[in-house]
Amino acid sequence: MPEFLTLLPPQESLDKLLRNIPDPKLATETIDTISAIGRVIATDLLAPHALPEFPRSTVDGFAVKAADTYGASDSLPAYLNLIGECPMGATPDLVIKPTTTAIIHTGGMLPEGADAVVMLEYTQQTVDDEMEILRAVADGENVINIGEDVAEGALIKPKGSVIRPAEVGGLMALGFTQVEVAVRPKVGIISSGDEVIHPAERPQPGQVRDINSYTLASLVEKTGGEAVRYGIVADKMDAMLVAIAKALAECEMVLITAGSSASARDMTAAAIDQLGEPGVLVHGVNTRPGKPTILGVCDGKAVIGLPGNPVSALVNGYVFVVPLVRRLLGQSVEMVQPSVRAKLTVNIPSQAGREDWIPIKLTETAEKSYLAKPIFGKSNLIFTLVGADGLLKIAPDATGLSAGEMVEVLLV
């Protein structure tokens, strides 16, 4: 087992862990599209037909030949003969010939011969069968053509994409009432420590309520996994071995909170080494918070020991847990993290060679820009994150940031 506090940079630590995990075998299931929000698409989705399948009007108005309207204005309108109305939900049985027009509604199918639509407000009826056109339109104006939204056979969403409300609508528009998605990988979560109690209990002196298994479970679920909590395990090696072994048998990955520091009572690393090969790969990451983080693999499954301090556990959850869940879902471990640019309000010191993560409170200015105010606090104070809008990463090659600098704040 590597010696504790031989610290590795976070990215190097993650890369080492990923190299020791085999490529996941992606399990899939088919579910109703309406229930698929937040799920990961398991196969490339191709459009079975063009969308729209027929030319449609985008406005209420009159279907025309655009050339018949050229030069039309309020003072010199064009005059067209009204020959009927295009029905909604059916193919029009009329043909637009030169100097003729027909009523059409938003979403209605363009009749044969028409190539544009004049908006209703730019027309005026003179007699029963004659319309004044008060503005010219170009060929294709106010019309959606066949395949303009999606061409037949086009890739509409690649494998690994997350289904959002827009995707639900798009899939329904193409007749995908069901969709094949990745099965949510199960992530076992174990809290350890004689001092840790269930949140429903009233802590006695020296006791603390379990925070980490709930914040980490929420992070796993938000990323697309299924969190399985195994409760609180006492500081006994036998109990720890039983709990981790059970979680490994039932889940694709295991998280253990607390038990990762150098204390003689802490047994996480020893337990990981006993439960599968190659065991502990990294024991200590050069980051703040979360230095005493353990990364291991037991017979192909990742086991991560996170610090007991709530801020350390959650921040390192973003750094290590999120990429692993994404990998199990068949996604890239890299993800686009929503962020904003903001002006730092105070100086922030940092130690060269260490990656620092700072909770940030954002304030909008009168000029619609943002100020980034650091929330300084110890890593066992969960409300430093509760009050934060995002996290600021200070790279290892920096010795701090100065007030007034523009920084990138990752929204969480």
C-alpha cells in the first residue's frame, strides 16, 4: 500500500484510478420517454423521418406565390384572388396559381404552388374574393420547409446524452414514445465512526449527525446513479469488512466516508486492501479540502474513502465521484460544468503545488455582472457550502488570487 501523505495531484490521482478499472459493461433498459428526464441515452438516436414532414406556415395569414407580392406596400398594395382556406390537420385540396391566395393558419400545411405566407396583419379584404397585400414577402418567408428542423436519418442525440425537457419534446415529435437508456449504476455509501448517529436522533455530547451519506447520495443521484446507503458502521474492522464486502457485491462502486485519515482507529485503507486487488492506489491527494482521500480498486470496482468532514467529502465527491458515475453510464468523464465569470472581492492565498477549492457566494451588480465573495470556513462546517453558489478552483501552479481578478466560478 502506498505510504500515506505521499500526495498526488487530483487529476493524476483520478487518471491512476481510471487506468485500473476495466471498461464498464453498459446495461440498458427501455423506458417511457415521459419518464426519462435526467436519464442517459444508451444508443445513438437517428431521426426516422424528416421534421416537419410537410411545409408548414409559422403564422396566421395567406399562402401566396412570393413573386405576386413583390413591390407591395401600404400605398400600392398587390391584389390577389381568395380561393379558399387550408384545413388544419389535412392536405389542402386547392392549388395556388399566379394572382391567387388562400387562408392558412399557424402550423397548417402549405398548399401546392405556394412558397410563402403573408402575415394576417399585412392584408386587407376588399370584396369577398379579393385580398389586398400590403407588404412583400420573400420566397420561403414565414414557412418551415420539409426537414428544416431535422433531416431524415440525422443524428438527433448521441449515446451518452442526458435527456432534458427539450429532448422529451423532440423525441415525442419523432414518435419515440420509449427510449433506451443506461441503467443507473448503483453506488454503495457507507458512513463510519462511533460518534456518527442517524439524523433523526438527538446528538449527545461527542456525537454528530450523519451528513455525508446524504450529501453524497444526492450527488450520485444528480449525476445519474442510484445511491444505496448502507448506514453507519462502527469503528471495528470486522464490521467495516462486512459492510464494504456487501456493498461491493451489490453495487458498481463504493464510497466510504470518514476512516481515511492517519489515525490508528481508521481502517478504511486496510479494509480496501483486504477486499480485492489491487487495493489502495492513492492515499492522500494534494488538494484542499480533502487531502486524506483514498482511491482504490477491489477486483474491478472503484472504492473511494472520503474524509469525514462534510465540505471535504462533498468537494471531493465532485472531483472523483462524479467522473466515475459518468464513466459507468457510458459518458465521458469530462463534463461541461455551468459556470459564470465574476470579479473576486478579496485576496485568496494558496499554497503552490496544491489544488484549492473555495466556496463562493455570488452577488449581481447593477451592471449585471457578478462579484465573487469567498466563504472561508473549516472543512467540517457544512453551511459554508449551503451558503455557496459555486466553487472556485485555484490551480496548483498559483500562489493565490488577487482582489479584482476575474475568475471562473463553477456553479453547484
